[in-house]
Amino acid sequence: MSSATPSDTSATSTTSATVSASAHRPASPPAGTESTLAPDPFGGPPVGVVRTFHPRRGRLSPQQQDAIERLWPTYGLPVDGKPRDPAALFGNGGPVVLEIGFGMGEATAAMAEAEPGVNILATDIHTPGIGNLLHLIEARGLGNVRIAEGDAVVLLTEMLPADSLAGIRVFFPDPWPKSRHHKRRLIRPGFAALAASRLAPGGTLHCATDWAPYAAWMLEVLEAEPALANTAGPGGGYVPRPDRRPMTRFERQGLAKGHEVADLIFRRV
Ligand SMILES: C[S@@+](CC[C@H](N)C(=O)[O-])C[C@H]1O[C@@H](n2cnc3c(N)ncnc32)[C@H](O)[C@@H]1O
């Protein structure tokens, strides 16, 4: 990732890694993920065809810009479609968990600090957040975080092998509340199948949201995926909030609005 100037920070900006990542949209889902093309009961197009985010502009603070210039070569991975062994990014033999949409990265840094034996591959497309997380990595001496800049769907479909992840964490994904935007939701049947295929058997997909209709949607989508089993037990439904999930920025905002938070944890069978 080359450094971005303060006026040049959107996902469609002229920074080379950013352009390559956001321009890298598969025209059709890659081989091996055909099951994701099963008719979508939620009426959306196949996963990977419609992006789950709008490119956002955001100014880099001097601290974020400095962190990107100095630290990106060490901790960064462009989402360029080239297959990668996630364990090799860390080289310590520990399990790798993918966090999708880390925002400003505070929760990522807190999890990495609390679980030093777990490697976190954190992905987002938001450049200021990437700068912020790089700063946190250095400030807290975190050796178990790497950052992938780009679309998590591309990262999963084209770069990460089957059975390679111990976990996938998706905390407060954009809820896309309007029905005409539901097709942009990350958690959809095709995504559930894709995520399950990248998890090692026994690995977990942990989602949390403060948007009740999205929580119900997630439950329906994940319950319908045969390669995933709900850890909530025979009754199904949501799980109690796990202690190890730190409070995130979007969670705090949701709670301030009086929203209830739902956690869902499914295990790859
Ligand atoms: C609502 S924010 C939540 C951020 C953080 N997890 C929190 O709880 O504070 C959702 C984040 O997901 C990112 N995002 C959305 N779609 C993504 C995708 N396909 N790949 C990577 N990041 C994505 C957005 O850029 C944004 O930072």
C-alpha cells in the first residue's frame, strides 16, 4: 500500500493498492464456489457480484498517514487475488482468525492483546481505519495482527484456501436496512457457503449486530447452510454475548440508540 495524501483516501483514490483492491471485482464467482450460486431465497444476486460497501472518502490524520507509510510494508496484504497461505503471513504456527470489517480497529487490537496465541487477519477497505490499526499494532507491540486491504469476499474466494481459518468474525456489518439494499448485505446464503468452505472443520463463524431485522436474517441464512451448525444448542437462536468479544465502536453507537445486540456463533461441521 503506498501512502495516501489527506485528500486522497477513498477506496477509489489513486493509491496503488487501493485502486487495485477496489477495482478487483470478479465478473463471476470463481471455480469451486458454484454452490454459492444456488437460488438466493433473499432475492439477491450471487455473492461477489454486488459489493457490500460503498467506497468512502475519509481524511487521514497525520498519525494514520505516518503509520501507513512506515508500517504497511510489514503488516499489510493487498487484496490482489493472488492465493496466499494465511498461516505463512504470521509464521508462528498459531491459528488464524479472519476479522471482516474492523472499522477503526480498536476491537481488533483488544482481541489481539487478550489472545496473543491467536493470529488475526483483519480486513477492511477504509483507509483511515487501516492507518489507525497500524498505529495500534505498533503502539501496543502486537505481533499477531496482519491487515488485508480490500473486499473480504475477494479475499475469501480468490486468496484463502479451503479449511484454512480457525474462525471468521464479522462484528456489526453494515445492516443495509432498506429492502432495495438487502442485496448488499454481507451475510447472505452465498457468503455463508463461502465462509464455511474456508473454515477448518470445527472453526467458528461469529457474527454480531445491533440491527434486529439483520439479526433475524443472519439466523435464517446461517441456519440454512448445511456446513454450519448453531452453537446455541438444540433450541437454536442467538448465543449470550461472549466475554472475549470487545465492545466495538458501532456496538456502542447502537446501544446508545437503545438497540439490542445479538451474537451468533456457528461451527463448521
Ligand atoms: C458498520 S462498520 C463496523 C466496524 C466495526 N466492526 C465496529 O463494530 O465498530 C462495517 C465495516 O465493514 C467494512 N466492510 C464492509 N464490507 C466489507 C467487505 N466486503 N470487505 C471488507 N470490509 C468491509 C466497512 O468498510 C466498515 O468499516
